[in-house]
Amino acid sequence: MNKQLGKRFVRLNFGLKQSLSRGQRELIAASSVAVCVLILRAIGLLQSLELAALDQFFRLRPNEPPEERITIVVIDESYLNKVGSWPIPDKKIAQLLQKLKVAKPRAIGLDIYRNLPVEPGNKELRDAYKSMPNLIGIELLKNNGLATDNKNAGVLPPLGLRQEQVGFNNVLYDPDGKIRRSLLYWHVKNQAHESFALKLALLYLKSEGITPKKAASNPRYLQLGKAVFTRFEANHGAYVQADAKGYQILSNFPKPKCQSLSGEFCSYRQISIEDVLADKVPKSWISDRIILIGSTAPSLQDFVFIPYSSHLMGTATPIAGIELQAYFINELISAAIEGRPLIKVWSEPGEYLWIFIWSYVGAATTWRIRHPTKSLLSIIVSCFVLAISVYLAFLYGWWIPIIPPLLTFGSSAIWITSHIAHMQEEWKRSKEFLYQVINTIPDPIFVKNERHQWIVLNDAYCQFIGYSNQVLIEKSDYDFFPQHEADIFRQQDEIVFQTQQPQEHEEEFTDAHGQTHQIATKRSLHKDAAGNLFLVGVIRDMTRRKLMEEQLKRTAAELFRSNNELKLKEGHLRYLAYHDPLTGLSNRKFFAEQLYESIHWARENNVLLALLFIDLDGFKQINDTLGHEMGDRLLVIIAQRLSNSLRTSDTVSRLGGDEFTVILRAIPNVQVAAKVAEKIVDNIAKPIVIDGCTTRVSASIGISVYPYNSQDGETLIKQADIAMYRAKRLGKNRYEFA
């Protein structure tokens, strides 16, 4: 009958793929989507979206307290109109520096290119340079292939400044024209140059007792105070094959506290050059601060875009180059002193795993819920959780991908949703076909879905169980069978679903009339064109056969019990034949066999063998004075001490009375036999307490060694016996070699 059923199911399974479990479907969908998205990411198609998302995280972060370390002296458009020319004469710059020097700033940064004299006042400016060691000027290094400010030629540092008073200003632009990275070091002809922002930050931190050093975690990284500046690599974060020359870091720009009505950021205090020259600026705005001097005049076009320049709607707002330097300096100082987070990224395997996890979540969530409204709600909640998780990580300094996991999550959900719709259509067709097939077979047959519900039953099954088809459909075993029977059915179903292999199992069930049947159920798994899984079970009634088997089992059990009793008796007799009944040690017969086998083995393996013949000293006196019962108990204790003095490979035997022998197998030299004999003598000589009575005995031991003394057992025994008597004559409680 099973063959007939198998033939009928050939049509159902013909041309179908191998059955896949729910977890495998989810894994395949998630992996396929994740691989596609990772390819898009690897070729850079998602880079602009990821950078835009990063910009929005910057804009959404909470405002930070006003920064009081930095003051910007701005050269604005009105001052340029008043002076009438650019560059400003050296005399004006010299006057400005002298005014600032009086207020004792911690460092001054001159963000103005002055590689040529601008008379009048060049000598005065040079004198000011010499008198201000905390002044840092700026230069523009040649690109040397570095994609920075799109200029090929560099600009030399201000005339009159020493090299240690100059920092470079090579700015790093991303493909969209924004600045998200900061360049700390650049090597030219094996000489390391420090950036303008880094030099000013180091001057400030030097007063705090913080100096640059190599990070303990990675000597390639710079450590300042509490911060380790992770070196930017070409594929960090969303970047794809970015230029990572020099020592770059991802900049975690501080959040501006406010925004002026004109749209310009005002996170740092700005004062005009005119007010400084006119002594209209409070000394506290300059003293013990970093003073930056630079232009904010639109006519000079020294403006850049940073993440805060972005808007969801409208035109991006640039900031002046001098403000960019303030951002860089503030980031370095805050990280070193306060431990403000720096932007860090996961390793590439970690990011791949993150993207795959969300792809799997999208597939698994949609597959397991299978309800349009609930699925949509779960997708919205999951996307919200993803965005919040990435945002919170960003607040702690971690740049984690958000666009790729969103794409993989959504794509996996769409994939599974379309697959479910196809499965439901095929489901209806498969149920109709299955009913037509199984209802022509006389054996009871059931078909279950993956939720262990009956979906198709033939008439023979309904008659066998005693319930109608309408009552059973879409119900489970737990609705009709006792708990213990239903548990077994569920367990067997799960085995088939998990292994996807046919299984036959004998079980019992109670029908609607309370009668218990012994059955054999063969379960197999089948799959339709959409991948829907069906568990098909074919039942054979085994009740009569089981009764006969039980009778045969009882008969076999009786025979087995009788056989075991005979074996136990034989074993007991063998034990008595080879063991001393008093001490439990092997007896003379067992000793003789073991000695013969041990000599044979020693001869084949070319090793030494020692035979110890032991006789107790003073045992007869104890027997005569304390009685035979006390003597027997003493012999038992002596036997235990002998056993504890030997290896498991050695054999100790009682020949009779107070005589014992020991076979030492495979000893490297005769000294080993002497040590064992000495150990036995010491152990036996220890006091023995029996029923509160303390007594002592000693042992005399004779030792013969194969093959030195003899090569046959009888001679070895005689030699050991003679040596034992010699030990007694020489004072007892000792050993002698033959």
C-alpha cells in the first residue's frame, strides 16, 4: 500500500527542488539580498547616501555647551572696504598681534597666507613673529597626489616664522564637496609636517601637561591625553577606496550651540579686527585662549561645507575656513581633555555581519508573521529600531552603516512577502490534489502543515479515529488524544520536519470510543511548486501483532534470566578457583599461571622480571596468643598493605598461611625491585590496631630476578625462597637478593 501511495505522489514531487525548512528559506533570502547590497556598497553606489545620512545624524545630535577655549578675530567685508585692498598691509597685522600679545593668549593661529611682504610694516611684522613663540602661521603644501583643495602648487609659510611655528592647511574634500575628515600629519621628503589645527591644539594642551605619544593599543596611532586618534583607512565607514594618504581622522564636529539670523553658525565667539585694534574687546575674551585670525569676507571666497551645512530642504550653508579650523582644534582638545568621543568604525567583517543580520531580520519577520497589517507594523518598528540604534551609537562615537541594512531589510521583506503570496495560491491547489490522491487508498492517511494541523484526511483515517472530517480539519493531535500520546506524535512530526527524511515509528493512540490501538506510522515530507511543506502519514494497525510479540518477549526474558543465573554461578566458581577466600588475593594456582605468562612475555620483550617471596615474622606467636580469628584479620590487613604498595600491573598472591608472593613485571633494573621490597617492609612494619589491641609484625623478603637468577618459574621460586630464609637468618624485617 505504501508503494501505491509513493507512486501517486511522484506527480506531486516531479520537478520540484529539494525541500527547504523555514530557517533555510529565510537564510537564502537574507543571504542573496545581503550579497547584492554589499556589491552595490563595494562599488560605491551607496556612498553618497551613507554620507548624507551621516550629515543628518550630525544635525540631529543635541547641542553642546558654548566653547570658551577659542576666539576668532574675523577680517570681514566692512574692514576690507575700509582698508581698501587685499592682502592687508603687514603693519596692520603686526599691530593686531601686538594688541593680542598684551592679553596673553595661550596660542595664536594666523590663518592668512603671507609668503610675500606687504608693505608697509614688514619689518614690524617680522619683529612681532620673533617675540611671539606661541604664534602659528599657515602654509599650503604641494598636493603630491593628495586630493585636497584642488590646487597643484603650494603656498610657502609666512616669512620670518620658524618651521616649528608653521602648520599646513591641506583640506580634504569628499566627492560631494564636503569636509568630513581632518589631516593631522603629512610627510614630505621623509619629514613629518603637522597641520595648522594640530599645532595649535598641541600648544594649548602643553599647558595642560598633555603631550603627543604613541598609543599603547597601536603604535601607529596618536594618543593625546584621553583620546586615541584612529587612523583613517580607504574603506572606513561608507567610504569606498578613498584617498587615505597622510594621517587622517574622521572628524566628529562639535554641534553648534546656536545659529544667527543670517544663517551663519555662531558656535565660537567672533570679534572684529577693528574692535581689537580699537581696544574695544574685553581682555577675558583673549586671555588664556586660542585666538584664530582669519577671513569671513564673502569676496575672498574662503568658505567650505561641513555636515552641519546640509539641510533636508533648501540650500546648504557654508562656513568660513577659519571656522573650520576652530572646529578641528576644538575636536582635538575636547577629545584629549574631556574624552569627547571620536568617530570610530567597525571592521569590515563586523559591518558585513551587521548588514546580513538586518537582512535576516527582514526575511524572518515577514515570513513568521504572515499578516499584512502586522507585517507592515513590524517593518516600521524594525526600521525605527535600526535608525535609533545607529543614532545612539553615533552619539557615542560609532559610525555604523544605516543605508545598507535598511535596503537589505526592506528588500528581504518584499522578497518574502511575494513568496508568501505565491505559496498561498499553490496551497489551495495542493490540498485539492492531495485529497483526490489519498481518498482512493484504504489505509488511514493524514496530511499536516508546518503548524502540525490536519489539512487533508482520507475517509479511512476518519473512520479509524472515530471523528468526522469536519471536526478534525485544522485541529491538532492535542485536541483529541491524551497528552502523552499527542506529545509522541508531535515529537515524531518534528523529526521529519527537521531531517526532511522519511521516518517510521511504532506508537499507540486512543480512538473516540476509548479503545487503544498499537500502530506503525510512516511519515514523509513533500513539497509543492511554491515550497509549501506537507507531512504525509500512513498508518498500519499493529495491535494483534503486538500482542504476539509481547508473548514472545516474556518467553525470551525467562530464558535470558535462566542463562544469566548460570553465568553468575560459573563466574563465582571461577573466582573461588583463582582467589584466596580470606584475603581476596590471587591464590597459588593463579600465581603459577601468571608467573609462567609473565616469564614468557619478559622473554619475548627482552625485559626484566622480579619475584618477591614474602614471609611474615612473628605471625605464629600472634596466632597462638590472640587466636586464629585475630590472625585471619591481621592477614587481611597485610594483604591490603601489599596491594597498596604495588602498581596495577604487578601481581600479589597468597600461597598459604603467612606466605605471599609478588610478581614485578617489566622493571628497568634490579634497584626497582629493591625499592619495592623496601616499601613493603616499611608498610608491613607499621603498627596494626584490631579491636583496640595494637600489634606488630614484620616481613622477610627474598628476591629473584629473571633472567639473572633463572629463566624458568620453579627455579625463580626456589631462589626467592632461599633468599627469604637468608633474610630471616640475618635478622628479619629485611630483604635479600638471590
